[in-house]
Amino acid sequence: MVSRMNECWQKEIDEIISIIKNSNEYKNYIEVSNKLQQNKDIMTLIDEVKFLQKELVKKKNKGINIKNIENEIDNKVKLLEEYPIYLEYLYLQEDLNNSINLIKSSIENYIDSIIN
């Protein structure tokens, strides 16, 4: 019985994933993401921010002053925000995440209504 339910849910989940992947929203996100990844300047800045964020966490956990790292991260993020494609990527990413969260919430509400 449980196996059959899992198969049924898997088909439904696959269908939802397919709908997402075929949406213009997702396709635009992927297109902009690919363009972003081809820009070496942007990718270098992103890698530098990620590295600095890791350093920040390490130093913060050790109680070391992190103000200079925070400033450096802020400066690099400001540089990233000068690239329109980066801002577009962030917007599309947020939009897509909101849509996925809406789907998730709808599924949870549906399941709750059946159970309760």
C-alpha cells in the first residue's frame, strides 16, 4: 500500500517538476544564469564573496573582529550590483523561489485539509 502511494506521489511530483521546468519563469532563469556563468568578472566576484563569507564565519566563531571582512564583502557585493545581468539573475531567482514556495505551501495546505 505504502509503495503504491509512493509511486503515485512520485508521478505527481514529477509532473509538478515538469511544469516548473517548462515555465517561462524557469527558462528565463536558466538563460540568465548561463549568461552570468559565462562572465568571468562576475563569477570571480561571486567566488570572492563566497570565500569571504566562509572566512567571516570562521573568524566570527573564533571571536575575531570581522568588521574588515564585512566591509570587503559589502564592497564586492556593490561591485556585483553594478552588473545589470546580476541584478536580473537575483530578481529571477527570487521570483522562482517564491513560486516554488507557493507550490510547496499549496501542497502542504492540501495535505493538511485532507488529514484534518
